[in-house]
Amino acid sequence: MKRTVLLLFTILFLLGCSEIPEAEPVEKSAEEVQEQVQEDAPTEDEQAEDQSEETIDNTTELSEETTADTEEGKQGFIPAHVVRVVDGDTVIVKLSNGQEERVRLLLVDTPESVHPNKPVQPFGPESSQLAKDMMPVGEKVYLEMDVGERDRYGRLLAYVWVGDKMFNELLLEKGLARVAYVFAPNTRHVDRFYEIQKKAQQQAIGIWSIENYATDRGFDESVVEEKKETAPTATPAPKAGCDNPTIKGNHSSSGEFIYHVPGGQFYDRTNPEEMFCTEEEAVAAGYRKSKR
């Protein structure tokens, strides 16, 4: 019995000694913490590599912004490409978004060359040809807008730049346009335009070479007609079957055939290219009666 009790105590004692107490947490020293930070920090090569990548990214962004500014147009103008020149003061362009726009040049007016209800006017073809020479199909131009964007016909109103030259000004310099349609608030360059026009008038070039042709209301074709009619020409032979034809036929510079009857304003000053006995005969030959 004593042996059994002793054996039990021995077994219990051995079992108690086999339990291992739980370890207490140990705080790291300052030196150990510093060593860990240095171990986790990037190397100098890694820092240089990161810095280099950041510089490249910033340079790329700056380059893209600069390119974007350039594509928007110099000084904030709108870039476009020429699709077709309509006449001296109207051009069709394509914007960067692919949209086509009819552009009417601001503050200038050129003689007609393609108007459906008007004849070709003197210096109209010349102004149109200058536009075609300066702005061929595909040419890049810049549109400088004023305050008002469109006219009542829906056309864009703009100063059109070809390279470093404003085409509106070029027309005025060469005497192929007059300053016109001056309506506030689209008057940014009007003072300079008048100065350029004055020089062309003093030089008597283009539209200013014909007295009283260019007016504040437009272009007066009658003075051109009158000038042509008063030019010396050979007297044509009378029509057969008419001893004394009195109706004078004349070809105007605009291409019209006009006849004049005795008592008309320009009759005495007109040198005829054809003579007719009757108005019916003149009309049958393709002439119209003079308005004056």
C-alpha cells in the first residue's frame, strides 16, 4: 500500500515538471529597430531608379501638354485644313474634330466671282485666285475668332491666318477687298484694316484703280460699264436692210450685252460694237436694254 501511494506521488511529480511555462514577449532594443529600418529601406541605386522614372513621366506629360497647346493653334487660335475656296472672302475648312465649316472672313468684302444672282465683278476672279494660291486644298490655317462667332447664315466669322500672314489683311494690301460689315463687337482689327486700305487707295491698285467702283455700299458695276462704253472703238458696219441704224450694242466688262437707244444717259458716250435698227433686233441678238 505504501509503495502504491509513493508511486502515485512520483508519477504526479514527473507530470508537473513536464509543463513548460509560456514565454513572455521581449521588447526590441533601439539598435535592433534601427537595423530593421535600414534593412527595409531602398538602396541608393533603387532610389535613383525611382527618381529617374518620375522625371521621365513628368517630361512626357509636359511634352504632351505642349503638343496639345500647339495643336489648339497659335495664341489660342483654332487650327483647320482647307477643303475648298469658295471665293475671295469665303472658304470651307475642316476642323480637328472632322467637322466642316464655311468661314466668312471678318471685316472684308471682295468683288463677286461666283454669286448665283450677280455677274462676275471686276477683280472678283483675282481675289478668288489669290485665295486659292494662298490656301490650296489641304493647307493648314488658323482661325482667329472675335467676339461674335457666327453670322445669320450660320457661317463662322474669323480672321484667317496662313502661316504668319493674316489673309484678310493681304486682300486689303493688294487692293482686292474693301473694309466692310463693320459691326460691333467684331471690330478687333478694324483700325489697322482701315490704315491698310488707305495705302491701297493712295496707290490706286486693284479695286481702287477704277474711280468710284468700290463704295461704302459695295461695288458699282455701272461705272465700269460706262468706262468701257466710252472707250474708242471702230464703228461697226450697219445691219443689212437698214439704212440708218440708231441702236448701239456694247459688251460690258462683266460680260453682258447691252444696247442703248437715242436719249439714253450713256448713248452719246457709247462707242458701239454693233448697230441695230430696232430693239427687237438687239434683243434677238442677245442684248438687254441699258438701265439708264
